[in-house]
Amino acid sequence: MTITLSDIASCFEGIYPSIIATRSADGMPNISYLSHILPVDLERIAISNQFFAKTAANIRSDPHVTFLVVDPQSGQQYQLLATWESSADHGPVFDTIAMQLKVSSAQAGLSDMMRLRTIELFNVNEIVTVGNPRLPRTQAKIKPDIAMVAAATHQLADLSDPGEIVAKLLDAVLSVFEFQHAMILLSDAARGVLAAADAIGYNQNLVGAEVPLSVGLIGQAAASGSTLRINDLSRMRRMGEAITETSPEDPFRKEVPLPGLADAMSQIAIPLIVSSAIQGVLFVESKERFAFDNAVTSGLEILARHAALLLALNELLADEAVALPSRRSLATTDTSDLSIDAVYHSFDHSIFIARRYVIKGVAARILLHMLQRGLASTDFEFTNRELRASLSNVLPEFKDNLETRLLLLRRRLDELELPLRLLRTGRGKLLLEIRGRLNLVVEN
């Protein structure tokens, strides 16, 4: 039976290093290990060239080469008999390999060393099994059920609250795919970061934790708009630049640490993308090697893309909400004399409530506006339309992601269990609830 590149797709996940054998013009053989090998189409593969001076010279004098690759699920080895076609230092394939190399080298702490110079393209003429061709293939532990994926998309479609959309997406990751550790980070393009909005499986507060665009697996997935996965972290630094180590919470620390699974073996970052615009990233990790094969990846991408469309649609529809017909007075459910100190720092746009850091950036400025207007008028009800009009000098002119910022703010206040909550009372309608007597200070 003829073996094709698609039949051995798992060999190119980088779990086991591949080997290339070449020979010089005078017949001297040379063996090199490969950091990246990627199928280009059904007949061609590409390899990264960082240091291969001897290999590069050999294939130009004798283009006939042999690759040895290993199936990580069965241990079966394959020889690829191939012919060198060309070299490239730009183009879509080059960009894909360069991005993968950047992510994996950053995870390994080698960001400044592993820089792609060129890629080498080969035509694969024949694929031959090495040794016993009947080695048992380990079946993927998780087989996505397309009916369950479809049911999850139907459940998502019935939601209009962005918080519920995010929560239902994470619920599907757990119920359909049985992954127990996942998080969703939403895009703040104006600041060039992704901010964590919700998660499953982590035993610490994480709402508001940030990852810069282009940093690590999460940031690169957002910057490129492409799904990125690593199916064996044992040869890399555990979380790299995308994840920070957990540390005891400092109430005066103006950042939230992003958690990570200590013994993760596989990770995947899937951009939530609509019309080339990044809504956020779904990040999932597992203790199992090769947890994210092509079938699992495709299933997760279907859910992620569906959720992204709903988040974008909700952003548009929220502006249709009109002013509320009746206004409440100061929204207080606790009539005690509990004193609540809120301090806003103008120099970095960060806000603390009850001496605890809450959030910074545009979300903090939105909260400041709500507090100032509410205290001045005893009116603590808002609509998206009102906020957008009042904060025109604060929100970006293009794609302000107001709903996303409000979701992060709501989740952060709930997570900290502060005596102040932001309640969604309808599409594009909000109520700021304060359980005590608020003292607001604005510092330069």
C-alpha cells in the first residue's frame, strides 16, 4: 500500500526529532537532526535552515536525500526518499516555519539564537516503513464527536451575554473534548495585549492577566491569526514567555499573574477571529503528549470561530439598547456604613478598590467614569450607547471592543469579591451596584 504524507501527519509534530541524510560531491555522508519539518502539500516538505552549512552545501551538489521520521503514537519509523527542489527566504511557507520556530525557541529560552535564515523545499518521491510495519498505533485518547460539537455550537447560538458565550465555550472544551485546563483571553488591540477573561481548571484569580501580542504561543497565535500547537513540551521550557510563574498576591502589584499547568505536555492556542479581526484566543493545555491531533484541533477551531462570531455580533447589537425608561437612585443593597475606598491613578490609569488592584487601561477609565457620574447624580445605570458617547475621548476610534472591556471589568470585580459589582441587566444595559459608602480619590 502506498504511504502518503497525510498518512504520517503526526510524524511532523516535532515530538521526536527527524533526521536528514545527505552526501557531498565526493560521496561523504552527513547526518543532521532537524528542528522543524513541515508538509507543504501532498508531495512536498520543507525544513528550517538555521545552522545547516554542510547540509545546505551537500544538497546543492547532490539533491537526493533521505529523511527519517517517527510516528509519536506508535514508534513506527519511516524513510522519506526525496529530492531537493529550492530554497526560500520569504513567502507563506517561510513565514509559517519562522513563526513556529519563534514560538518553540522562546519556549526553550533561545529567542535570540534560533533565527530562521532560509527554508529548503523537497519533493518526496517515496515513503518506506522501517522495521516492523505492523507496530500497534496508539489511538488518540480523545475523539471529538461531530454531533457533540454541533450541539455545542447550537447552545452557543442561543446566548447574547458575552460572559455566557465565553463560559459556554469553556464548558464545551471540557464536556466535548474532556480537556480540564483552558482559558480565554480577549483582545485589547489599542494596548497590544490579550487579557484573560475566564478559565477552567486553575486555582487562582486570573481575570485581567495580560499577554502581549506576538509573545509566546498565545501572543503569536493572536498576531498571526493562526492556530499554534505544541504536542510535546518535555524538550522545552515549560511555559516560556507566554506564561508567568504564580507568586503570592501583592495587593499593590499592578498586574495579574497568568497561571499555567505545571506538568503540561501539550498546548494549543486558537485565535478567535472574524474577518481578519482578532477577538481573542482560546488556550488549552493537557498533561498528555500529542493531545491535539488534527481532528481535535479542527473541532476546537469550529467552536472557537463560532464563539468569535457571536462575540462580534453581540458587540454590534449592544449599541441598539436605548436609555433605560426608569432610573434607580444610588444602587446600594447594603445600608450599613461600610466605607469603600476607591483610588484611581492617572499616571498609569490603574484603579484600586479596598486597597486591592482591580484593573488598568481603558477598562479602569470606564469604571472611573461610572463612579464619577454615579456619585454626582446618584444614577448608576448605563447603556453601551451612553458610555460610548461619554467616553469618545477614551475609547479607540476604530474597534473599541466596549463589550469586551465591560466583560473583563465585570469578571474582575466578581473574582475579587469586592463590595462593588457591575451587573448586566439586558443587552447593552448595565447597573453598577455599590454595597457601602464609596470614597473616590483621583491621584496624578
